[in-house]
Amino acid sequence: MKQTRGIVLSIVMIPIACVVAIPFYYILVNTLKTQPETAANPLALPTHLFLGNYLQVFETTPVVQAFLNTLYVTVISIVLMLLIGSMAAFGVLMGKGRFATIVGIILVVAFLVPGQATLIPLYRMLAGVGLVDSLNGLIVMYSCGSIFCYFLIVGYMRTLPTELFEAARIDGAGAFRVYWSVALPLIRPILVTVGVFQTMWVWNDFITPNVFINSPEKQTLVLQVYTAVGQFTTNWPAFMTLSVIVLIPMVIFFIVAQRQIVSGLVNGSVKG
């Protein structure tokens, strides 16, 4: 029965996976062709390996600087989001007073507000403190994603035995020591899962850097892709090549972290 179910599942899922993979295949193969070859047959494999599009992009576009900018913003933002989100989850879950309840309600309301609706007031606030057109300003903006981290982490922490935290307090550990030495090691699976999701969001985000970044030397990789799109014409080889450059790190990252994602979700569902 299980074998039959597996065969049926494969028959259904393999064609769906192929359909989903067509856009990536289309972009990838056309970065390895000349412009006439792409125009003649976009879906065909290249007749020979052509790397001129990649050489042109690296020569004419600050891809390396954009990659370093994106890497800096992503790493710092993810660390802050996980730290703030996990501390908020621990504080709200362990707090027994009215203040913790009020904070939890405020976070729920904040989570329901669309980010696009707050772009103008946030722009004015960042402009007032000199963080517009700054990578650190982007980090501040992405740190707001701590709310999403909080909701996933607090759900996971509710499955943990509170006796562990109470035992640490009896032994004389303070609140931060309990959080750092007891809670963090226990919630590591969900931290990895949330970190992967947020990494893909920050790395691929277009709206936030497009609004808050003006200087070419501070642009992220996604903004570099947008530079290939003109008002009247689009440099399609550059556009597709830059798209592949943006996607490849995330594809590798997702493949490497796939097991941790599944582990975090499964552990969260079977605890308790």
C-alpha cells in the first residue's frame, strides 16, 4: 500500500516539479547563449558554452559590491531578528503579569499591519535620524521582521517543559541566564527554520532597498537586477544573468539547510 502511494505521489509530483522548474531552466540556459541563439530558440540547450554574458555583467555592473552589501545586511538582520524574536517570546511566555499580556496583544496587532502601509512614516522616521540611503537603515527596517520570528518561536516554546526553566531559577539563575543557557539550546531547531525563511526574504526583497537606498554603491543584488530594466528597452541577457547570480546563493543555501528546516518543523509538531 505504501509503495503504491509512493508511486502515485511520484507520478503526480514529478510533472508539477518540472513545470515549476521551467522558469529557472529558461533563465539559466539563456545566460549561456549569445543573443541571436536566444532569439532563435529560447528553450533549447546552448550549442556551446558561452560565458560572455557573465563576463559582461561583472565588467559593467558592481556585482561584487552588491553581493557584499546584501550579505552584510542579511547576516546582521537575521541575527537581530532571531535575538529579538526569541527574547520577546521568552519574556512573554515566562511573564505572568499584565504587562506581558499587553505586549503580546501589541505584537499581534503589529503583525496584522501590512508593511507597505507603513513605508511613508517609516521613511520619515529614518530620514529624521539619518538612516535613509544607509545599509544600517536597511538592517533597522528588516529587524521589524522580529515579529514574525516571535510568533513562530513562541509557539515552539509553548511545547517545552516549563520545569526546566523553573529548575534553573531554583538553582539561582537569573532571567537572562535561563534564556541564554536553557531556552536557546532547546529552541535551536525552530531558530534554524525561522532563520532560513527570513534569510530568503531579506536576500530577495526588492521593495525595501528600492525605497530606502539611492546610492549605486549601496545597492543590493536585487536592485542590480532592476538596473537592467529600462523604460523602453530591457537588457535581457544582463537581466537573466543577474537573476541567476542572485538565485544561486539562495538555492545552495536552501539545499544545505533543507534538513534543518524539516527537523525544526517536525520537532515543533511532535513535542509535548
